[in-house]
Amino acid sequence: MNQRLSTLNRFQIVAIITVLATLLLIFVGGLVRASGAGLGCPDWPKCFGVWIPPMSVEELPSGWDPALFNPVHTWTEYVNRLIGVAIGLLITATFILSLRYRKSDPIIPIASFSALILVLFQAWLGGQVVRSGLAGGMITLHMLFAMVIVNVLLFAAWRGWKDRIYIELTDPERKKLVWIMVLLLASTLIQMILGTQVREMIDVVKNGPVMVQRDTWLDPEATRFLVHRSFSWIIVILMGVFFWLQRGISIPTWTRKIGGAILGLFLMQILIGIGLERLAMPGALQVLHLIGVAVIICLQFTYLLVVGSKVRR
């Protein structure tokens, strides 16, 4: 292995900050859902017909039902939207800075521009989620596009930095590690979608016309939940195969630590999932479950990028 590190340039710094900020937005989105603030602003892009929402029911613009207004929910959702705007500005800055590579590596500005287009679509999709009243399927699609955006940004950041990290592997070794990580990444994405579907199922019960006890939100016999829980075993098996294939292959310690972090986070996800089922869906665990899978997917994609990149001689 030959490793050459140097100071990050402005594009790489902004791209990495944008990736972290996008993960923060996913975290805040989890807070919005866990707190029930998804419709804290019942319209879009404004909030109760104004750009800055009211602080109290007395400040509510005329024509709006006071029963719709909850100051905590409204401002939680509004802060979520503000962070989304900040992400849009950061992605715009990332694209502008990526133009320095338009001749040396045009894939970087193409990826950055793709992220910009995707975040604009995500903003539109967010409006549709609100207008649909958090309809089933829309939230799953919203989360899926969030992961696409963060990984497109991650790819752009890595592409601008990849020549600084070389990992010497034989072609058979590289293929083994790449294919098992592709399977792990695909399985984790499927598991994320299944989990979001379970969450939508819970929302139907929680937000129904009849108020029910929190410990009855989740039906442990529901097919969606059983499939989501059972699918975890596929990822456990793939993780075992991954570590078995890694043995005897000479890769940097920090690369092995990425694999260890993926395993640790996945085991934590299993424990959180058990906690959600047994402890009546506590909000804190809901948020941790959401951000946990997002971080796992980013780590898997990072590992895939680094190990899958061939050495330039």
C-alpha cells in the first residue's frame, strides 16, 4: 500500500462539510417525525402562509384554523426547512468550486451538478410530502432520495481526493471485497426501505381517528415488521462473509476500522430495533435508528469507493 495525504483544498472541505450537513438534516428529519411535527407547517414553501411562522396562536394569520397550530411542532418543522435551504446553498457552493476540475476530471463537476439537481427535486418532493398529508410511500421516497444525495456528494468529495490514497490489492482480492460490500450496501438499502415502510404503518395507527396507547402502535405480527426483522439475518450473514473474506488480505488498519464501525453500528441498530419493539417506540430510539442506517450506508459506500479504486502506476 502506498498512502499519500496532503491538505484538503477548498472544494474538498466544502464537499465534506456538505456531506456532514446532509446527515445532520437526516437527523433533524428524524426528530421531526419522532416528535410528530411533520405537519407543523401545513403548507409549503411558506408556513401558515408566511415566510416566518408565528410564535403564538395570537400571531396566526387570519384564515388558519388555530387547532392546526402547535408552536413546538411548527418551529421544529421550520428549522428543518431552514437547514434544507442551507444544504441547498452548500451544494451550490460545492458545484461552483467543483468547476476547477472541469478539465482535469469532469466527472467531479458532473457529480456535483447532479447533487444540485437532486436536492432541488428533493425540495419539491418535500412539498409533496406535506401536501399529501404524509401519505404512505412519499416518506420512503423522500428518505431514499436523501441517501442518494448524500452519497453522490460523498462520491464527488472522494473523487477529488482519491489520488491521495492508494491501496495495493490483487484483482481477485479487490473483486471479493467489492462484491461483498455491494451486496451489503444493497441489502442495507432494502432494509432501510423496509424500516421506513414499518414506520409508515405505525403512522397510520398513531395518526388515526381513534387515539391508541403508544405500546399498541407496532403490531409485532404485521407482515412488514416480520419481514423487516427477519431481513436483518441476511445482513448478519453477509457481515460474517465480509470479515471472513477480509482475513489474510493486506489492507490499511484504518480501512479495517471502517468495516469494524459498520459491524458495530449494525449491531447497535439491532439493539435499538429491539428497544423500539419492547419499549413502546421511544422517540430518541426512533431518531437513532434513522441516523444509524444513514451513517452505515455512507460508511459502506466509502469503503466501496476506497477499496474499489485501482492503483495508478
